[in-house]
Amino acid sequence: MAMNDAGSSLDSLISSFNTRISELQELVIGRNMYPASSITDLSAVDTSLKTMELQIQAIKDRLREEFEAIPKAKKLIEMSLRQQKKLQSMSSHVLPHRMISLNLDANKSVPPEAPNQQNEFGSLKTENEPAPLPKEKKGRAPPPLWYITADELNSLPTYMRGRLTLDKVNAAINDMATYAESNAHLIGASKKKLAENLWEKALQVRDIAMTETVKGKHFFLESDIKGPTLKLDNTGKAMLTVLRHLGRISETRIGPHRILILLKP
């Protein structure tokens, strides 16, 4: 019996050794299957971590530089916008003056038309073409450019002034003078000098110009308002209210048309 027990113990020990040897063999096989992914030395792990830390620190430094540059970029953008507004204001003041002076020079250079010859059959003009309104001997005066001052703008109530600026309101006055000058040209031009699509507008404007309220004054229609500064939006309506309050324009209605008259100082 003792011999049998000793034999079974030996067999058990040998079986345990064989199992352990099999496990070690499997570990060796598994390690050899992925040699590139195994790190044999802890110093390699430390080196990799340090490299990653340096990369993260470089990214943080770059982000900090970009964040510090944001206020400078905002200042540059604000300066550019202010400069753009100044240039737009300058162009809106200069161009209308130049256009009006060119129109006046053109009107002065046109020779007076010879009087119509009467014959036995009467006038040669067609019945449906009304004669242009008589021009003054010295030429029509240009539309008034009665700009507002900073004191006048500041004297307005806050609810009326809103966000309007002096440059915007005076640029709107330039636009109104341009509209009025265009209508004055339509009033004084003959049919042969006008494009076909302008003839109906010319007849309309001449009828308005003959009314007692408008006669002899520079005016424009609400439908003439098409920019570049004065438009039929909330800002444009606010500017018209301010100019009417400060006595730069008056308003009347003739038929279906809303007429705005430019006033003189």
C-alpha cells in the first residue's frame, strides 16, 4: 500500500511539472507571435511617455499663442471697419456733388432751342407731348444741400436719434439732392432727349411740378428712394423723420404719390 501511495504521488508531481512546462511553452509562443508590440525594457515606456508630454506641451504653447493673438486681430478688424466707414462717407459726400455739377454743366452747354415755326396748319408739336416747363434765363439752381450739424443731431430726443450718425444723415441729404436733380432733368428735357422708358415718368413728374404746393421747388417721390445711403427701411424712415423735424424737408401727397420737398436755409 505504501509503495502504491508513493507511486501515485510521483505521478502527480510529474503531471504538475508537465502542466507547468506546457504553460511556459504557450507563453513563449504567444510572445513570439507579437514581437513588435512587446516592450522588454521599462526605459522604453518612460521615453515614450516623455515624448508624448513634450508634444502635448508644444500643443498647449501653440494654443496659448493663438489665444493671445485674438484681441490683436479684433482690434485690427475694428480699425479696418472704421476706415471703411470713413471712406464710404467721403465717397458719398464727393460723388453726389460731382454728379450735380456735371449735370449743371451739361444743362448750361445745351444751346437753346429755336422757337417753333408756325405755319398755316398750326403747331408742328403732337397733341400728346406737353411742352417742357419754361426754364429760367440763368439756368435752374441746383438742389439745396442743407446739411445738419452735430449740435442739431445731439439736440434731438434719444428715441428719435437712435443710432443715427452725422455722416449717415448728411449722406442721405446728398442722396435726396441727387433724386431731385434727376427729376429736374426730366422736367426740362424734351421727349427726343429722353429714353423711351423715362417718358412716362417725365409726364408724371411734370404734372406734379405744376401744382401750387410744389411749383418752383426741388422735390422727389418716395418711389425715387433707392440708396445708396437713404433706403425705405427702418433706418431710412428714421432719417426722414429727423430731417423733417429739423426743417430740411417737407412732405405732401399728390394723388397716390408721397412727395418730399427739399427746403432752403
